[in-house]
Amino acid sequence: MIPQPPRENLDTAPASDDRIIRMIGPKCIRLHHEDWMWAEIRCPDSAQQLVFDFSHESEMRLQDQKNLAAQFLYVMRTARLMRPYPFHLNLCGLLPGTNQYAFMEQAFGIETPGSSVKTLADIPWTISPNHYTVDFPLNDLSKPVIYLSPNAPRCFEPGEWDHTAVYVIGAVVDKSVRRPVTLAKARRADALLEERYQATKELLGVSRMKSYQCEFFPTVRTSETL
């Protein structure tokens, strides 16, 4: 019988003489960073207000409303990647009980078993049933309201980005809409109109807003443009 070497005390013997035990894993660091980012997104005072106007539901087909809800997954993903401060998102005119509200719940997995998100209010944004002119009065000269529309009469110019302004984006998927609905809504509300994407005529998203900030301030660090 071959003699067995004596067993070391596993409670006291090191696993290896040249191994450094990782006490803080990347998952812990990522969770800490994610908690910080969610706190920043939730705080309306830490970033500029970006408003989505949900008063266009009657202009869209059901398929377009589902598409809009799916696009907001990309909006939230882009907002989380913004450094150091993301936009604070305001969803104005999103009414509970409507088709658009139900599609938003479906897109964000509200009814999915085991989901930690129980309601849309758990997501770090502000949902208001009011029209955006109620939550952001147009007569407040210290915080102008600017509606971004592909049919606006003028475009952004370099250096025109206003850090104190409230920018409004029409929450509409206009594949079947041939009328300038965002332009009409803004004119009826008497909001200022700006356009920066006339060539593409596409839905303006958060990532494009961020790129405009960097374009208008090419010599300024991204952290200083918010």
C-alpha cells in the first residue's frame, strides 16, 4: 500500500502562495455604480429636463404605439450610459388605463413573473398625466420650453444649446402619419420651436440629443455640457 502524504489543515493553509484573493468582485463594483446612476437619473435637480409629450396617442395605430413603447427601452438604456449626468426624463400626458400605458407596461415587463419592477413609477423617470404646459409653464422666462419638431421653421445653430431650457420631444411614431402633428401641437401651445434633424426626418432620441450637445460645444468636455 502506497503511503498517503499528510493532509494539510484546509482551514489555515493558503490555496496558493502566488494567488491574490479577489475580495471585491466586478459584480459588486457594477452594482454600486448602477445604484449611483439610478439615483442620478431619479434626481430632477442633477440634470436637464427632457420631456416627452404623450398627447399623440390618437394619431398612431396600435402597432405604432407598441413600437413607441419598445423605443423607450432604448431611451432608458441610452440615459443610463450618459456620463456623468443623464437627462431627467419626464413623461407628460401618459394616462393610466390607455393603450399606450399598457404597451409601456408590457415593454418594461411589469407583468412578467419575478420582475422587480412592479409599476412604471418604479422606473427612474417622472410620469405625469398632465399636459407638459401644466408641469412646465410657458410663461416662466427663467426656464423656456422648446419643442423639437422635424417640421420646425428653424434649426439649432452652434452655441444655441440652452442649459436652463426644457426640451420637449413628441412621443409619436409617425410611419403612418403624414401631417406635421408635432408642429401643430407646439403652435397651439405657443411653445418655441426648434429643429436640428431636418435631413433625416427621424424620431429624435436621447442619444441624438447628447450628440447635439457635444457638437455645439466641441471644445468643452462632455461633463460640462449638462
